[in-house]
Amino acid sequence: MATDYDAPRKTEEEMNEDSIEELKARRHDKNSGKVDEDEVEAAEAFELPGADLSHEELSVQVMPRQSDEFTCSSCFLVQHRSQMASDKSGQLICQDCAA
């Protein structure tokens, strides 16, 4: 977009006057304060902290660590041997923690 640098520019005071007049004009608009979002639908998506989950059951099968896995001594996650960082100190550390 081309800019005409020779055109007269508005001062800071003139810009403030324009914006105040625009706000006054919008104040009389009936729809300016309304929000299009339904509050009930928006609230259903939120999960409150401390919600009662005692009736929920986990359906995850826990398996012991396999022979090709190790436990990272930094983050304590079980990782595959391919994720092990080459560490000279003898500690088993994953690549994410070594980075």
C-alpha cells in the first residue's frame, strides 16, 4: 500500500477527539454491549479444580518396566533405551533432560 507522506497528518489531540466521538456514537448503539457467546455453553467446557471424581474409574493397564526400557533419574519417566542420552557419569538420563 502506498503512503502519501505529503498529506497533512493529524495531531495526537485530533486523534483522541475522533476516538472519543466514535465511542460516544457507539454508546447509543443497542448491540454494542452484547456478547454473542452463550455463557452456559462456555461454562460447560470448563472443569473446575477439586471436582469430585470419586465415581470415575481408570481403565489403564499398568505394566512393569520392560527389558528395553529405563527410568530416567531426573524426570523419573520410563523411556525406551533409544531415548537414553550418552552420559559419562553412569546415571540413566533421557535425552529431554540432558538437553
